[in-house]
Amino acid sequence: MSGHVTLRIWRGDSIGGDFQSYDTTVDEGMVVLDAVHMVQAEQAQDLACRWNCKAGKCGSCSAEINGKPRLMCMTRLSTLPTDEPISIEPLQAFPLIRDLVTDVSWNYKVKKKIKPFKPRPPDADDGTWRMKQEDVDRVQEFRKCIECYLCQDVCHVLRDHQLHNEFIGPRFFVHAAGLEMHPLDTEDRLEQLKETDGIGYCNITKCCTKVCPENITITDNAIIPLKERVVDEFYDPLTKLFRIFKSG
């Protein structure tokens, strides 16, 4: 594919702004980020755009392309309808700084609040920490997260309802799941997930799974198992009876 495309890029800051159209030349194999760089170089040197690796591994160039949260560096122009303008706008779940750049620092604060990994003592017989390979494989998926925050952006609890003070979002349920399901971890995060992390707000629409560029099965493999653990701990009648007899 080669020729011209029109990009409708959001320009503005927290006070206000609007879409501006830019016509640019594109060549075979170009991605949306390439086209944005062309606009920066030739028409709008002051266009603010965050990027780093251009290989789909840093998560920096997250944006909404034709209304869908995606990585600009992994979205080929050939997959988009180039006979009409391509809209590019910043993530909607976080405060806008300028143009395509948003303030995602809230995510770093959330991560600091999650209880860290707390390993059990090593095996007494040989001083090692033995694990089954299947347990290793189970948590390995969660380590693929590149923290692009596309899942956070598409989640209606954050995007539409702005419940950032009550809900940590899919990315950090993935992080919590990686800790909770680790065979060597002994920390208890269930009360935190229930009371302050807001896992009950998630209604498992799977929109977060659909936008994940690393194809992490966020809903089925992370959020639902965490929900089940919370239910077993706090709402199962047999567990409640056990706690009553144990405390008595």
C-alpha cells in the first residue's frame, strides 16, 4: 500500500482542543506511528506523542485509533480503511497532558499499594524452593504484560465511571493474580482485592482481553479466578461457619 492518507489527530490539552486533519504520504508496510512521525516532521513539529521501542514491547505509544485502544506501532495502515480519515486520539481513562500524551502516573501509585511477593521458607531437606512446572507456566502468562494500559483504558469502570479511587483495573488484577497464584507466595491479598481494589465492580465483559496486545487472557485466567477466591473466602457459608468455630 502506498499513497496518501488523512489523519485526524487530537490536538489540545486539559483545557480543551479538537481534531486537526493532516494529509501525508505513506508507503508499503507503514504503521500508524510512522504516519504520525511523518506529520511531526513535515507539518506539526509541536505535536506531542509518546513512543519508545517501536516494537510493541514498551507500551508507550498507546492511543485510540478509530475509537479502539491500540498500539500505534503495531497497527499497520493496511489494516485500516485509508479511503477515509483515520482518527487518532489519546487514551480516555487518564488525564490529558497534551495532544496524544496522557498522565498515566496513577497506575504506578496503584502498583505500589499491592502487597509484594512474600515467599515461603525454603524446603528443609535441601534448602531450595521447588515448584511444579505447571505452576510456573500458570503465572508466566501474566509476566508478558508491557503496561500499555490499553486494558485500563477500555474498562468502563475507569473510562466511563472514573472510579479510580475504588478500582485498580485489569492490569493490576493481572499483577495480583501473578502473585496470588505463585506457588511460593504466602501473602494474603483477598481482603484488599475485595475492600479497596474493587474487584466486585468488574462484570467480566472481556473487553480488556480483546485489546491486550500480548494476548493475555485477562478475564478468564486472572480476574475470574481472583473473584472465585474472594467469594470462597468471604461469601461461602461453609467458610463462614469454619471461621466462627475457629474463633470460638
